Amino acid sequence: MERLATFIRKSMAIRKMTIRELSYRLGYSGNSFVSNVLNQKKMLPMQKVDEWAKALGLKDADLEKYYELCSVELAPKFLQRAIQHLRKKNAELESLLQNRKKG
């Protein structure tokens, strides 16, 4: 699955938004914190998730995907592992279902 930082970078690119502009929209005086989040050196603070969504101008499907990515990446590690395991099992089951439909 796509990483949150990758999704944010793509969203910024679509909107031709720079790190400086996103930092400004978020009220940061410098670019380092946003840069660190995008480079996965820092986590996006849970209490700032909505602010980031608004600053990025996310709507509809993009907003939904953003919240899903946040819920996974900001979850404790044991939950992240459980989610990854469930997604893998789901993909296996979907593949089996597709094979049964074909055969």
C-alpha cells in the first residue's frame, strides 16, 4: 500500500504546491518539519491530521484515502502489522475468488 508521505507528495505535485507553501498553510515558520514528515523522519502529529488535509485541499476520494493512510501509519506498530497481515490475507482470498470465477 502507498505510504502517507508518498500520497502527500503526489497531492502536492497535482496542486503544484511546494514544501514552503504547505508549511506556510500549516502555520510553520520554516520548512524543516514538513520536509521531515515527507522524508519519513518525523510522524505527522495525530492532532494535526485535519489541518494537513485542509492545507492540502483534499476532497472526496483523496480525502478518504488520506484518512485511511493516516489511520494505518499513525496506529501503534502492532496494529500496523495486523492490518498488513489482514490485507495480505484479503488479497489472497480475492485471488482465489477470481480463479474460481474463471474456472
